[in-house]
Amino acid sequence: MNDPQVGWIAAIIVGGLAGWLAEMFMKSGTGIFMNIILGIVGAALANWLLGLLGVSLGGGWLSYLVAGFIGACIIIFAWRAVRGAT
């Protein structure tokens, strides 16, 4: 969320929406607060991973939504893998 045009309120809204979409896609039972955290942290994770691959999603709300969705799905998958292994 380095773009100054996207403020904290927008980050929370877009992160919550991305987390909710990931929750529906991955069939997990997280709450609204966890959806927001998943979306925001997932966007940072996805931007970092895609940056390593040389892929840039650009700026704006839609790219943050896509990055948040991808990252939240990765986090949910990783959490299930760790939880299932223990």
C-alpha cells in the first residue's frame, strides 16, 4: 500500500473485500476482522512475491484487490498446510 492515493480507509475496505472474496473461494470460516487482516497482509505478500517474479499489477484499487485476493488465498493455503501438518 505504498500509493498515497489509496488511504487507510480505502486499504481497510479493499483489504476486507479481498479477504472476504478469498474466504468465499477457499471456503474458510474467518470473521470480518480476519478478512481485513488477510486482505491487507495478503496484498503485501502478493506484491512481494510478484515483484520477485518481475510482475507488476500497477496501481489503484483494482490491483490492490487482485493482489489482496491472491495473497489471502496463499495465506489461507499455507495456514491449512501448517495446521494439517501438526
